[in-house]
Amino acid sequence: MRKMIKKMLVVAISSTLLACQSAPESKFGVDVINGQHIDQVAADLRTLMDKQQQHDQLLKEWQQLKPAVSRLVMIEEELNLMISQLEQFAIASANTTAASSANVTVANNSAVSPSRVTPQVLSETAEKIDKRFALQITSLSDPLRLPIVWEQMKKKHPTELAKLEPNYEKISVNNTDYYRLKVGAYENKQQAVQSCNQLKMLSINCLVTNYIASDFSVLAEL
């Protein structure tokens, strides 16, 4: 019996010792796992913060470039309009005699020609309106050319353009002054777009833009 008790005591002590030895190892293993997890989370957070900083930097650069991009788009539209107008003027200059003869015929028959756009579509109303939009038809660096260009257009399409009000707007691009020739005055954009489409049917390119009141006669004084 005494031997059995000794054996039981030995087993109990041995179990206790084993438990004491294994417990720290288990706790150490858990600590290692937790440490690795924390390091991974910290690395992920650093990556996200770097990406957020890159996003914020790109957004800031875009906000700085946005006005310049808008100006480039506007300049591109103006250049396309100028190129189209120059092509038309070149063709007209090469056929001056034929064009003059055609203008006389058009002036005599425009009142009864069914193919012509009715003057009411492009003319301005006699009533007072809120002038907000106009049609830009060209842009030149020489302001004295604007009245000449406008008169050439009116001679070519006397009925359709006779009642449109011409205006101009001065702008500066890269330290160079340009003068926009604008015609018409419209309360809303839809009216301006409709008239612009009618002008395009006459092979006159145009852009719907804001209305600028000006005196065409002062161009001779510039």
C-alpha cells in the first residue's frame, strides 16, 4: 500500500511539473502568433496610408491642373472654328468673281426661294429680351478684320443674317489678344443652339457662347 501511495505521489508530481513546463511554452506560442498578426495589421495600415497619400496628392494636382485643362479645351474649340473659317475664306477668295455673281442672284431671289432658312428663325425679336447667349462665328487677332468678315457673310447670306446683331469680345491667350465675332442674342441656350444649327446649314460654323454687348463701330478706333 505504501508503495502504491509513493507511485501515485510520483505521478502527481510529474504531472504538475509537466504542466508547469508546457504552460509557458503555450503562452509563448500564442504571444508569437499575436505579434505576427499585429505586425501584419500594421503593415496593411501603412500600405493603406501610403495609398491614401498618393490619392490625395493626385487629387491636389488635378485641382491645380483643372483650370488649365478647361482653357485648353476652349482654345481647341476656337482653333477649330478659326481653321474652318480660314478654309471658307480661302475658297471664297479663289472664286471672287463667281461668288459676286452668285450673291446678286441670291439677293434677287431669296425672298421666294423655298430652300432658304426663313429670316424669322435667325432674326432677333423686336421685343425686349433677356440677352444671355450668342453665337460665336470666328475669332481673329486683328480687330479691324471683324467688320470686313461680317460684311462678307451678310453679302453671301443677306436675308438670313441682315437682322442679326453683331458683337465682339476681346480675350487674351498667351499674351496675344484675340477678338471673337459674335452674333445674335438669345434668352436660353435652346434658342441659340437652334439658330446655330440653321447657320451651319449655310456652311457657317458657330459656337453657342455667352452674350457680350459691344459697339461694333468702336473697332475702327482700336
